[in-house]
Amino acid sequence: MRVRRFYSATAGAALGVVMVGAAVLGCAPELSLPTPVGAGGEGGGGAPRSGGEVQWARALGGDGERAGTSVAVFDDRTAALVGRLTKAEDVALDDESVTPIGEENVFWARLAASDGSGLGLKRFGAFDPQTVNALVPDGNEGLLVAGEFSGTLEFGGEPRTSAGGRDGYVARLDAEGKELWLQPLGGIGFQAATSVAATAAGLLVVAGRFSGALHVGKDRLESAGGSDVFLASFNNDGVLLWSKRFGDGFDQQARAVAMDARNNAIVIGDFAGTLDLGGEPLESAGDFDVFVASFNALGEHRWSKRFGDAGPQRAKAVAVDGAGNVIVGGEFGATIDLGGGPRTAGEHQAVFVAKLDSTGEHIYSRVIGEDGASLGQLLVDGAGDVVVAGGFRGDTTLADGSVTSAGDDDVFVAKLDPEGGYRWSHRFGSAGADRATGVAIDRDRQVYVTGAFTGKVTFGEKRIEGGEGTDVFVTKLSP
């Protein structure tokens, strides 16, 4: 039997890791990304190079509301996709379709490498809400999913029941989407697993937020008030190795986690108040600030950093390259200094991307869309290039000058070189609401992007059309 492996991060490094239209617009000119701040100065510079050409694009249609959450790629370059399915309507993939039985279910799909045609479609969930927040390779031939649920949780195995309110979970699935094991993360209060990452050896770390009490295996964690950060490590069989809680009476949450080749976990998130992660306590400057922290394989603190001012800042995605450098992405308003000097957003929130070395020291930082943008996900490929995807609205500095969305939010996808300069970038969108939510990169460095769209959208020469409500798109781009 052939073993399928997944790729959604650095090849050769540890795996892991974060808006109905009528007018149709396709691939726009190259996006302009303002010069990064860093030791390299220009950060790659020069004229934009070709890349990111659309290989194929497709929709997962039907009626109702659905959105692609995350995508991962097998070693045979087929893609696995999970997303949200709501409003008791179906989702269709070629000749297959599934219908939710409750308020909010999860769908799983597998797509062919050559043209995105359907290779399988499943629905998971019961009558109560079940959500997937993260999908990553498990370091072997399967997938890890993390999320939250109320009532009953199921991925094809034995159903689990929430302990009260909304609970978190982490599960391991095989290449066909079958449950191998499932670990609820619950208690009295609100719990959510927001991210999961794994190494090739099968070690995994889950990150999230909780209030009240959280049961992780045999461990019980209690929040200090508001929402606290939790981290938990499991082996490949789902056995708990350790768990940690961080926070005070204010709100703190972990949003994404990645792992390096030495089994160190890098977790990012945002916080108010004081956050003691095991080193020098971090103090918020006013609103929510960004934190980035590294822990070793035993859960011991290595280093931690805070970034932000009195305005709102939010970290959303993290990746680690083959050299152990940490790439962090998020959103901010007002001003943020990521170690290379202040960067300022316009009237609306902007996206930041920062590269730190293995000890958390600044290498470069840059801003995408100073006049309004949101981050869906970022990943790093085997050459150290960073792929960033998200959405923007209105007039935004995304091209060699100003780029205007077709109406509501549009999709952007950009690739940065190891110094932070841009390789290529593109915009896709219609008069409706379109946004990217997930990215995967295969071993040939081809890029898969998923997200949500309304109406009709053109990707390169491929025009896709949705039904009523919000539909899922998946597109494959060249390196």
C-alpha cells in the first residue's frame, strides 16, 4: 500500500504551523508590497517576477452557507479540504453531495492534483454545532484537525458529548478522512482548540483558549478569569504528554502554533493585561497586543516577545522555515513595532508579516494593505519563500500603486522571498464578498488556496460560479 504524506509547510523541515456579485474580475496586476524593514534593507527588490499562475480553480457548490477552512496536500499532490457547512443545505462536489443534519456541520473533501476533480466527499457532525479551526499534516500519512463543538461531536467514530457549553477537541484522521482517535478538550465554561501542529516523528501540540475549567486528558486547568491560553502536547496515539495554562483576569488567547525540527513549539496569539509565559511577564500597552513564544519539547519556556501599542493588534498565523526562523502574520490598527521600527496602518486594519530568528530576534517586517486588509493564512515553502493569503476591501496599496476591490472583499495571494521582498502577487474577486482562509504548499512548491466566495469569480482563465449564499473555492497556483 502506498503511504500518502501531506505537505502544508516547509519541505524537509518539521510540519506544522494561521463577504452575490454581478461584475466578474480576474487576476489583477502584480500586488505591491511596501519595502520591508530589516537588516537587508530592500528585501529582494527589483521588478516583479512571474509566478502564481492559475493551474486550475473550482467551486464546491450547493445552497446554504459554507466556507473552506483549511487545505493540506498529499505527497501524490491530491488535496484534502475541510470546511464549514450550515443552514441545512447541501454541498456538492461533482457527482457527490452531502447534507448537514444540524445547525453547523463539517465537510471533508479530496481533490485530484491535475484538475481539482472530486475524489471523495464526507460530512461530519450531529445536530449541534461542530467547527474545524485548523487542519494540518500529522507527520505521517494522516491529518490532524482541531476545533470546537457543542452537544455531540463525531468524526465517524464513537460520538463524544460536551461537558457543558462549547468544548474544544483535537482528532487524527487517516488519508480517507476516517477517525483514528479523538480527544475532547472540555469542561464548564467555553473552550476552543484554535490550532494544532506536528513533527514528522508524530509529536503534536494543540493551542487554544478557555474560560472556567479545562480537562485535558487527566489534567485539569482553571482559568484565572476571562479567557486564558492553553497548550497541550500529545504523542501520535493521542496520549497526553503535558499541558500548560497562561493568563490573568483579562482575556488572552492562542491563535496558532507551529513546530520546528527540534520539537520546539512556537505559539502566537494576543492578550490584554499581563501574560506570564514563564519568562519576563509581558504587559499589554492598552488594547490587545501580540505575543510570540517558544517552548521546548517538555513544555518549558525558551523565549517570549510582545508587540503592540495602545491600538488593537492580533496575531493569526505562524510558520517555521528549515533554518528555524519564525514567520508571524496578523492584523493591526494604528502602529506596531515588530523589532525593525514602527509600521503604521491607515484608517482601517492592515496585515503584518514578520520574520524572527530562532531566538525571537527581528530579521524583517513588512505591511500588506495599509488601507485595509485581513489575513487568512501564511506558510513557508522549502526554499524559504512565504505565501500569504487573505482579503482586502476598497482602495488599498496592494499593487504598484493603488488596487481597488471589485465591490466587497477580494482575495489576495502573495509570495515573499526570504528577505521579505515580493516574488509575485495576485488579486481575485467579484462584486460580492470573497476571501482566502487556507493555504497549502506541495513538495514542488505549488500553492493551493481555499476560501469563500459569492456569485461569480474568475481565477486566471477559469470562471467559477456559486449558488445561493457563500460557496467554497479552491485554486492551485504555480510556484
